[in-house]
Amino acid sequence: MPLDVARARQLLKDCNLRTLFIEELGWDRYAERIPIPLGAQTFQLEGVAHKRDFAVFRCAPTAGGGIPPRSERLKIDRAVAKLRFEHIIIYSDEAHTTQVWQWVKREAGKPAACREHTYWRQQTGESLIQKLQHIAFSLEEEEELNLFGVTARTGAAFDVERVTKRFYERFQKEHAAFLNFIKGIPDDDMQRWYASVMINRLMFNYFIQKKGFLNADHNYLKTKLAECQRAGRDRYYTGFLCPLFFEGFARKPAERSAAANRLLGQVPYLNGGLFQKHQIEELHGAKIQIGDAAFERIFDFFEQYQWHLDERPNRRDDEINPDVLGYIFEKYINQKQMGAYYTKEDITGYIAKNTIVPFLFDAARKDCAVAFKPNGSVWLLLKEDPDRYIYAAMKKGAGLDLPSEIADGLSDVSMRGSWNKPAPPEFALPTEIWREVVARRRRYEEVRAKMACGQIQSISDLITCNLDVRQFAQDVIENCEGPELLRAMFHAIEHVSVLDPTCGSGAFLFAALNVLEPVYEACLERMQAFLDDMEHSGQPHRPEKFSDFRKVLEQAARHPNRKYFILKSIVVNNLYGVDIMEEAVEICKLRLFLKLVAQVEQVSQIEPLPDIDFNIRAGNTLIGYATYEDVKHALGSKFDFEGALERIEEKAQDIERLCGLFRRQQTELGGSVAAEDKLALRARLKEPRRRTQLVPGRRVRCQKGRLPAMARQPSAISLVHRFPWNYDRRWV
């Protein structure tokens, strides 16, 4: 239903929440009252409205007339969730000058993520009103509306945010058909590779055109194809796509020729190394020809699907999201020949969280040891709410009394005749029999008892007991009472480096991204909470207090939104990958770029994509030297009269400084990197590589392929020359 913005704004100012939800947003009346005892005070929650069991509550002010601090708000939310799983809580002070709207994103297998929006009465409230427009319901929607729909709409409003077998099978046919239209490339392998390059570029453009980012035309590619065909035959590739890729996306509008601007219209400057000329185009670009019929066919295929640059799970057979790129690549290549297999998300997620989170805790403990001592503040969270960190699968049916015929067997082995029968779904996980249900319940009770008694006091214990370490890490940050622990955790996140030496299309790197993102966001939210509490405390404070927090938040504010800043920082500073297949590296970078573009809602907000050519590289990690110590050991086998080791170390330290500046330029100092700066850094990277190639014991194998041997084979990967900054960075 259309929202009366003027009236909604006034109702917000008056804190007339019930009228706002019922009369303006189309919600239903709701009058439940819930007392939440918390320490010495009991907070009264009053029902404001509900829609399909999704409840909205208003929390009364504290005894002093203010809003409860964030740590208490999180505890209130957890208590309410036991009664009303899906809900919004609105906190306001006694004078109605400030409101905090709280919604918690809950997804199976992922840690709960708290989203809060603060509204001050002197503001226009435009940002909050935009969110409310997502949860305004009309009479026409009532019949088909359910809890899932309300939750999804709320998530779209407040969240700072299948590939099908049929698509893959059709993709194979279209790839083969597109290949036949390519002329001018003499090598069959290179021709197949270039077909993949072009289709990947076209899919990237399909995603962003559906966002309206290409001349505000949701059918931009087909529109331009029709224009080219009116001008002549088979002009689309050379006359439009090449200018779009190498001049439109690769240059700022002011740097493009007038003819290019007229041809392309309003297209964003993307940078990022994505639309630089490919090595095949450098070799054969003048000879490559692709007929218009190739693009007509591939576009007809693409048009049968809905392209979404968001993170929703695919719910229809015609919906495609960026994950399709990695899936197609790892399915399309010859798995038996290359030894490449698609790793599912549950495996990558399990490995990522159980390696990254322990690293963060170990690093933070060095800077803030007091919080990690036995019975320290970190471990008290486990005692206060053990069930929060036990996965739902482990708790399945634990709150139900066992049937008498099963319970009798707990103390009398002879009464276990029914234990080998399938258990009903309210008690069991899929395929479980009663014997397995009983064993799982016992394990649950044992682990819960350990947590309640304070026996789990290390991150290793959490992993051994298979507890939710991601939720725990997020809660540690959100509930830290002093800034020291927050600084320690943020410092650990900033400096962790995640390297996948056989990254493929990025499955493990995306799992790492999904682990780091919520804890990074929790740090920023907690920084903001510290600053807000300081400003509203009324107490005098030094101007430099929390200046480091303010600096980080100011950096985030210079980007399209906070989530974009978080993802860009992680991609540039934390993620590194190597793969022997150039196609895999291209897909991995493409997926990371799409992840960033997905966070932008308006074309005017697009900033140049980060250049991650030095993060995600083609190479062979089985050859070469991985660390400086390896080089030192190899040189130790002969007399180093020329001082090669010293020169290598000096060059590596120099490159470390330049690489650090290269990364900072993209996140802190402006966002874009000049092409000449990148070329200069690339040349400097070659210097220590040339020196280490002379070290004895090095063996370089060249493979036959699409390019001549030395050009085709990626340089033997060595972290000393590919990632020289790893001298003072620890790797996960």
C-alpha cells in the first residue's frame, strides 16, 4: 500500500507507534504485554501490532528514563525470541526524543545478526521511512500473505542487505554454440577459453543491467544489439562491446571520447582490472570476430531467467544469482583431468569458521589477555545462555518428554526393544532411530551442563563440542563492556590473511568472507554504540577519546553503505587466492566484484571496484618458495658472496610497503588506483622473482596449453614474490 510519508513522519515524531503500524502500514492490533526481568530491573514490553505472528513490541524506558544500553537490548531480544521468534522491538526514551528500532536476522546455520536503526526526533526520518515502506501491506496482499512473507519484507527493509540442473545443461549447449561463432583465434583451447571469457563478461553485464546501472535500461545489451544491427551486419562485437569493455567500464566519463559517450550512454566507471584487455585479446584482438547471431542466441537463453544481484536463496527455477558463475565453472571444466571438484557450502563453511574464528581469538588474547582468563567476561556468555551456542540440530526434540516405552530403556537395558525403530519427526532428525535420538540428547545434556558450570573456557573447547563459534564471536564483540577487547578483536580482523592455495572459483574464499563479515560488522556496530553512549552520557570526556573508533566509522561513511565498506575491506585486505587455471581466477574475481556491486542500489553510488589482481593470482603453489625462510635455507646451501639474500630481503620489504599503500589507497585514500601505479608495482614484484629464480633447487615445469609454454604457464607461485607482504602477516 502507498505510504502517506508526511503522516508517517509526524507519527514518528509523536512516537505514536500503534497508529503508525495499524493505520498507515496495514498491520493488525496486538495488545500482549511481556515482562522481561533483567538484573535489578524488569523491562515491560507492550505489543504495538502484529502481522501473521510477526510481532512489534515497544520497550518501556529504563528507571532513569533512558534507553537500555546495547548489551541489555541484546539480552531483551533473546528473551523475547523464546516467546515470539520473529519480532521488532522499538526502544524510546521517556521524553520521546530518541527511538532505537531493533530487528534480529535469524537464518538456519548462521549466527543471529542484530540490526538497529536509531531515530532522533529532530531528524526528518527519511531513512527510517524508506524502511517502513517495505513493510506496508495492502488489503490485496492479505489473502496470500504469510509469516515467511512478512519476515522476508522486514529483512529487505532492515537488513543492511538454485542454480538448477536445467540451467547448467542448457549452458553447456549455448557455450558450444557460441564457440562456433568465434573467428580469428588459431588455437582451439584458446578459442574455448575466450568463449568463457566473453560469456562471463556478458553475464556480469546482465546482472548489473537488471539493476538499471547501464544507461537506466534493464535491457541495455539487447537494445544496443538492435541499434548495431540497424547500422550494419555483425558490428556488435567490434563496434559496441569492445568500446563498452575497454573504454566505457575502464575509463571515467570525462576521460572517454565524445563518440564513446554518445555510443554507450551513461555507464559506470568500474575499474578493478576486470575490463582490461585479456591476454588472448592482446595476442589476437585485431583478428577476432564474433557474429551478431552469437549474441542473439545467448541473449535469448539469458532472457529465460530472472537475474538477481541479491543474496536471497533461489526460490524459483528461473532465478539466477552470482553463485551460478562458480557452480558453472567447476561443473564445466574436466573434473577428472584437472582434479577439480565443486565443494559445497556446508563443507567450506565448516572449515572456514573453525579456522578463522580460533585465529581471531588467539590474536585478540595477546592484546587483551584479561578478558580471556578463566571466568573472564568472554566465557561468562556461555554460562548465561548455553542453548544459544548449541546448534538447533543438536537440540532437536530435547525439550520434549520421551515416550514411556523409550524412557523405560534408559535405566533398564532389557526395555530397549523399540530403540531401533524410526523416531517421529518432532523428536528426530531425518533418518534417526530412537537409539540415535537418545544418544544425541545425552550429548546435548552433557555439553549444556559443561557450559552452565563454566567448564568450557577456550575456543578449542567450543570446537571440540561443536558449538556455534560464529555466534559466540559475534556476541563477544557485541557484549564487550570495555573498548580494549573491541580494539583487540578489530585489530585481529584487520590483520588476518586467508589464503586458499587452490582457490578455484572462490568457494573457500566466499566462506571466509561470510565468516568475517558479521564479526566485522559487529565491531563497527559496537564502535558506534560506544560513541553514542559517550555522547548521551552527559559526562565530560577528552576530545581524543574513541578517536580510533571515530576514524574507522568516518572511513565507512565515505562509501555507498556500511556493508559495502566491510566487504571491500575484507576483499582487499584479508582474502588471497591462487589457482593454476586462469579461468578459475577470472571467475573468482568476477564473483567478488558482483558481491560488491550487489550492495549498491543506485548507479550514482557505484565507486571504482577494487583492483585485486595482486590478491587473486594464477600460479602453481607446488613450485617455488613459500616463505622467506625457504629462500634463506636454499641460499644457505652455497656461499652467498654476492649478497643475494640481503638484496632479496630489501626488495621484499620495499614491496611490502608499496603493497600496503596499494591496499590503503583503495579503502582509505580515495578508492581508485592509476594504471601506471599498478604497472610500476607489477614491475617491482618481478625483481625478487628474478633473483629467486637463480637460487639452486628451484625447478620450473612448463605445460603445453593454449599459449606458448612460457607465456601459458603461470609463474611458479612463491609467496615471497607473489605475496611479499606475508613477512609480518599470519596466514590462515
